[in-house]
Amino acid sequence: MKRAGLLILLVCLGATSVRPRAEEPKATPSAESQAAWTSDLTPIGEKDWNYARAAHLLERAGFGGTPEDIDKLAKMTPAAAVDYLVDYEKIDDSKLPAFEPSGIYPNGHKLVPIQDVVVKAIITGKAYGIKATQKGELEYQPAVNEFYTLLISEHAEMGRAGQWWAQRMLVTPRPLEEKLTLFWHDHFATSQEKVLNYELMLAQNQTLRKHANGNFRALLIAIAQDPAMLIWLDNRQNVKGKPNENFAREVMELFTMGEGQGYTEADIRELARAFTGWTMNPIETTKNEAKFLDKPSLHDDGEKTILKEKGNVNGTEAIDIILKQSAVPRFLTRKLYRNFVRTDLSPELNDKLAKVLADAKYDLKPLLKTIFLSRDFYSEASVGTQIKAPVPYVISTYRKLGLLTLPSVPDFNELTGQLGQVLFYPPNVAGWPAGRSWINPATLLTRGNFAHTLLFTDPVDYGHPEKVVAEGYRNIPQMFPKYNIKPHVWNAKEGKMEPVSVEKYEKFLVNLNAAELKAMGSKEGPMVNEMPAGPVKDVKSKLGKIADDERFNLAVGVYSGFVEAYNRVKPIPRTSADVDFAAMLKEAKVGNAEDAVDYFSKRFLRVELQAERRAAVVKFLAGELKSDKLDYSDKKLGEALRKIVHLILSAPEYQLG
Amino acid sequence: MWINKEMSSSTRREFLRAGLYAVGLTAGLPSVFQQFSRAETEKALKGDEKHPERILVVLELAGGNDGLNTVVPFTDDAYYKARPSIGIAKKQVLKLNDEYGFHPSFEGMQTLFKDGKLAIVHGCGYPEPNLSHFTAMEWWHTATPHGNDKYGWLGRFADAHQPKPVDNYIVNIAARQSLAIASAKHSPVIFKDPRKFGRAGTEAEQKVFETYGKVYPTTNRSLDFVNTVSRTATGGAAVVRSACADYRTRVDYGSDNDVTLDLKKVAAMINAKLPTRLYYLSMGGFDTHAAQPELQQTLLMYLSDALRGFMEDIGRIGRADDVTVMLFTEFGRRVGENASKGTDHGTAGPMFILGKPVKGGFYGKHPSLTELDGGNLKMTTDFRSIYATMLSRWMGFADTKTVLKGEYPTLDIFG
């Protein structure tokens, strides 16, 4: 699906097929003047405003966009463009759909740890609102199966929520709102891996969004009282007499002051006391909605000394003591700057930005506007020097293609997972390691191959069904023949998991692997070749024996959990991107191979394609077309253009924004 | 250009087998292979090192392997008392000496022990242990418990030992890079499936990709960085793919599973004479909170069979003297079993070092099963002593104090 108005003629490209590269220098000041702008917070002047700078602004303060999107900003004054992005409340977003839950708790019970379940099953015969035991072999298996069903459902539903958020990033008319929400998700990094309740994760997401460009104090208090955070950093267990310091430590180290910035271990202990009693209600069943509770009976109301201030303070008062520290605005502005501008900032610039935030009493908008308007933001040191994080990388690719629906070929979460960033699953409380750590040989190749899968795979041939038992668990039915586990595959037509014979299942797995390889452009065959094995010595693993007296079996539970969970969780239908590249060129009146390459380079890249690489792509396109000229009646034109877009999106230059 | 698509796969195989550096005809090589020029590779292999041929393979057992049921103290009553239902009976253990025996799945490992190729270090850990998988693993990766180093211990070793980075010096067989090999200077090769490690596209597109494998001077440091990684990726991918695709072995590693396949890939790359000195692998699934007997039986069986096979295979290709494998896990498990026939997160556990150059036997002191710390074993050997041993006594690198950020006594594990 194409973004509306995609085919409007690009003003910047002109009405004739002029090479945009040739036009650019006029609009771009020399590198020397740009270098002088480094660390200069003076607002950029109207005469310095142009298409390239608007593109840079949208790339950083949003997820990039089509030439039309960029042009809209380029036609405003710089101040108006920045206001448009930062004061986003003024833009109506009521058309954005809310998340539609699948309903993963049909028995009214949510996930609790497996140990508790097995104990309950033994004692009461019931767990999760179902009969937990069965007669004969594997007595407690029903309870274990339901545990895994809920566990896998939680992750699968979280995956749908990730997909929902990504779709929102793609189409929202308030891109900075989502970019900031993602920033705060990284800052207050909370993971479903431990929370194991997608509703709480989504509620936190909404809280982050609500305060995204608001006031940091309000945001911090909201997060300190957020149920997902209360679980994530254990504050719900932080009670008088038995303080749990986990949350207090991270508040100072990761959320406000930064490690080694003027607090002591004693301050952490005292701060933990201030947060005692901030807890939540039990949420094992769907009857209770998760709520923050401030329980005076669990609160330590003795005197505390936090950062040299004495007093019988509660959580909110303790937060106010922290926010008085000069380390806080410095730490926050440094982090925001690194996320939105570049990794190196001088202590002087850091102090200047910190003053803006402190003067505004932690209101974020003045700081955001100062940054996005500054000459520094548009200096040579800032433009095209940021390594794109996986989620913005994928979303901005879709935005630049003009898509309105998030494709699920390739699967969004699987793809960003391979690239190192799954929404709602930051690796730990410190958030995602940013910058260069996104890029290694494996992720770099995956980034390029993503474009190949996107542009060349028909959903019919994708091979990867909407739901498939996760890698590593697929062979459970064959591994445990003793338990006669029925293998299942997803039937998209019927919308459910369907039992199949072992022979059929083996075939399905082989095809799945072959399809994955095909999507990568590789051939089938073993990873490492084996010749017929020699005499077997000391090898046991082919026997596959298991113990005889089990009362439950986890492998059975895992497989059954996948099957049942996939019947509960709504599928994400397989859709692919349908982009008409020839139409883009035709509208822009592009006539030859060289201009076609430059058109797409300009559309996708913020850093110019290196000359030898550009020449190689031009030569390639001319070779595919057997001509330097574009022939719009040539049926092969579309495929050739998809190939050059794949090439451009695989270039090292495309990793930067 | 004399290597092109016309080059038959057997020629390419010979080329790799002989070692790229041995061909001696570097002029006119496609850019992909230029980085393996004779001079560079020879320098990487010779330099002023005494043993430039030595390779260290590190295999992590993720999830916290239960050391007590791996190396069973079968004469200790406290063991059977703590583990009435999952304890391994004396008659079942594979005896190593009068006190300790292996889990019955560890048959291949028992053979290696009997052959004197396996060192077992008791009670490895660190002061004030953390029982979270993530934190504990991070500390083993960085070798800085209670700290948060940005780089891994192997990454820091690579930076100190080989400050001028050599392509493919570190290989990590994994879907994601391990923190253990995070390095300031080296760009590790990371892949899981060699068939998928490459750029999709037609032959003609591959020609364009060759320009992506070149490093051009720019004024953009981020771009310089991506270009460097692109060069490693382009070159590394081609070499890894051919090395694995062309490898043939008759050695039985047991059934096909993650660790088997990963060790075969390592054998293939060693056989293809890559300049790799560090291989990093991970095997998961050791978090046995419930139904431990079944799970551990399978896991240890896979592990033991695969390692025994790997050792035989390395001998077959004539590199037994050059390769050692070090195994670790982020923590052992609680001494007492839990109510679901499993064990919860614990602290210290044994480490294993295998290879022909290893002096087999037991090292260190087994922790007491009665004098516990909150139900957990008290560590007896700091794991950084083993790291220091591997770096100094095996890799021949003296300044372990800087790399490991502290001085740790080494063990006399190598002959």
C-alpha cells in the first residue's frame, strides 16, 4: 500500500530529469561553515533552511519520510518545522487504532511461576482455574501445559503488541511522540522477559507516551508507580524492615544522576527506605486490574538522609531531592543528545543544554526545541553520522518507501531481533547498547538481506507461516517418541494449529528451512557436510532415553503450550510490501540509469553513496536493462529497479542517518 | 582476476585447504580475498609470537549447569542427603577416581579424562556471587564481577595481544555477539548458519557488493567504522561459507544438535586454516528448575558426544597439539534439590579444560557440601585464575594483569 500523495511531483527534483546531485551544492553551505557550527546552539537561520536539512530533522526527530513529507517541512521556516514536530499535541491522532487484545486468559487466570503451580496442583488438584491433574502417566501435566500455554501466549501477544507499536510508528502524524516513547522505553528499560504480563507492558508504554515531551519529574513519578516497573525492579517487594534496593539503585544510576555522579551506597540504602510501601495489588486473576498502591503499613517512616538532606521523606519527596542535584539535568541532556544528535558532546555544550532543562524545571520541550533548531544539530559532525538503531532503521525504510501498512514479510519482531532490538524486550535495565554495537558482520549482512526479503519474497513462497513453534523446540515430538506428542502446524485458512503425521511434519520442517534459505538467496544442503559415519565410539546421544517415573514432562508442556497458545493468540497475517518504483521514477521524469540511481540514493540515503559504489550500481542497472535509458514499457524494469533499491539499502552508507 | 565463478569448487577447496597465504599469488585477487594476502596472514601467524598456531575455543553452558550432578561427589553423604530424588546413585556414576565420577551421560568425557586430556577445576566462582542469569553471565563475560565493563575479557585480550587487528581473528558462532568477545579494535566474525552468512543477490549484484567490501577514506568516522565492518563481513562471509561447505568428516559427533553443529563449524574453519585464534560458542538449556534428570541427561549427552567427536576430528586434521577448549557456566546450582525435581540458581561450579596439550586430572579444592552460604557452595577457585591460565600458559600472553584487571595465580594445567 502506498502512502497517499506519493506520486506528487517532487519540487526539489524539478520538472525535468535533472540529476539531484547536481542541484544539491547550491542549497548546501560549504563544509567549512558547517564545521564552524559544531557546538553552536544559535538557531539555524531561515536562509540556511533547505530540503537536506529538513530531511535530517525528520530522520532524527522522526523516522524519516517520503520526499513529500520532507518537502512539507522544507517549505516551513525552521522554527515552524521544529514546532510542528515538537508541539505534536496539536495534531489529531484519533485515527490511530488501539491495540486489539486476543484474549489470552480464557480461564480468568494469569501467569504465576511454575513451582507455585506444581505445588498447587499437588495440594489442591487445581491451578489456573482448571483441573490440574490427570489419571495415569504424567499426573501433573495439565498444570504444566497451562503454564506453558500462558507463558508462550504472553510472549506471542507481546509480539503482536510490538507489531502494533511499529505500525503506529509507521503511520503516526506525530513521529516525535513515538521516537521519544522509544527513547524513554530504552531509558526506563523494562522487559516482558521478567514482567510477563503484556497488559502491564502496554500500560507502561502508554505512560511513557503520555509524558514523552512533557515534564521529566511527572514522568519519573509515574514510572516509579508503574506496575510493570514495580515488578521489573522489585519495588513491590520493598518493604519496611526488609528494603529491596534494586529500584533505588537504578533510579540514581540509570534514570537520573548517572553512575559515579555524587551519590553513595548509603544514599541508595536510604532512598530504598523512602520507596518502601510503594507496591501493587495481586494480579493473578483477570478480576483485578493492576493498580499502584501506597501502603502506609509497609512504609518505613523513620528519618532518612538522602544526598545530605535529612527528613522523614516519602517516595515523591525523595524524587524531589534527587531532582535538585545538578548531575540530573547534565545526565539527561547527555543521554537525549546522544540519542538525537551524536555521541560526542563537549562538557561545555552539555552544561549549556543542562541549563535549558533546569531553567524549564524539567519541562522537555524547550530543550528539544533548542537541540533541533541549533546550528550544532545541522553541523557536519551531526548530519549522517548516527548509526541507526534497528527499530528506527526498519521503520524509516518503510516510511521512505511510502508504505502505510507494516509488512509482515519479513516478520517485524524476528527481523529486529536478528538486528538486536525487540520492542518490549530491552536486554537489561541499562537499555540497549547503542551506536557502534548495533553493527557487526552478522547484523550488517542481515540489514542488507532484509531489503532482499522485503522486495523479492512473495508471501506465498515465504515458507515461514504466521505461527510456527520456535526454533529449538520444533523437534520435541520426534525427540520424545515415548509420549506420543502430536506434531502440529499452522493452518492459515482455518486459523488454528492442526495435527499432522510425523512424516508430514518432517517434510514441513525441511521445507521451512529451505524456504528460509531461499529467502536469503542461499542453497539447501547441510551446514557442514558429513561423510557416512565411521565406527561409533562412546556416542550416547542417538539413544535418546528418558527417565521412567516422571509426573510431568517439560518438553511435553512446551510443545503443547505452543499449540494451545497459538490457538489463543490472533495471527499476524502474512503481507508484503508492494511498491511501484517505476511509477516513482516516471513521476520524477527520470530517463536514464544514472538518474534512477541518484533518485533512489537521494530518497533513501542521508550520506552520499561513495563514487565507485555509485558507478557500480549504475553499471549494474544499465546491464540489467541492457541500455542506459529507462524504457517504461519494459516489463523487466520493475524487477531491475527493485534490485538497485536492494543494493542501495545494503550499502554501508544506508546504515547512517 | 583468476578466482571467479568459473573456478570449480574443488579448486576453491584446494585453495582454502592449502591456506590462502600459501598460494603466494595475491596480485589481481578479487577484493574479497585481498585481505588474506600473504604478508598480512603470515604476520598474523608468525609475528613475534612463540606459538602463533595456538587456538582457544571457549564454550559457555548458558543457564547455569548443575556442577554437582555433572561431577558427582559420590562418597559424600551430604550430597545424597541434599538430593534424595535427583542425586545420581553411586553405581550409576562414571568413576574418575575414588571420590568423583561423571554423570552417566558423560561417557565421551570420561574417555577424554582417562586419556589425560581433560582437566577439571573444582569450585570455580567469584566473591559475592550474583544469582541472576544476566548479571552473572555478564560478569563472566567481562571478568569484572560487580563492575560493568564495556568489553569482554577475550575482546580485551585480543586488543592487547593483537593491537593491529587481523581479519577473522575472533569467530563467534551465535545469532548475536557475545559480550565476552566485545573488543575495541577487532571486528569479530559472527554467524550461526554459514549458508545464511552472506549477501543475498544475483552474481551481478555480488559484483556491486565487492565495492561494499572496500574501505574508502572519508571524513565521517561512523562511516569509516561501518566500512571496516563491511570489509570483515564481505571477506569473512565468503571464507566461512566455503570452509564449512567444503568440509568433510567421518568423525561421529553424536546426533545433530546445536553444539554438535557448532563444533563441526569450528573444525571446518580450523581445517581451512583461518587466522582465527579465538572461537566463542554457546550451548543453552541448562536452567534446570524442574525435571532436571531428563533435561540434564540429554544436554550432557549432547555435550559429551560432541566434545569427544571434536577432539577426535581435530586430531584427524593434524591440529590436536594446537587447540584447547575451555568450558564454563554462569553459576552452578543450589545444593539442595527443589520440589519439582530440579535445582535453583546457585554459585560455584566446576570448569573444564580439554585438549591434547592439557595435563588431565583434578585441580583446586572441592567446596564443602555442609558449610554453605545460604544453601550455596562457597567458591574455592576464582574463575579469573583459569582465564589467566588460558591467556598466559596457553596463548602465551604474559600481561594478564591488565587484561583481567587484577592479578590471579595461574594453574599448572599445561605440560
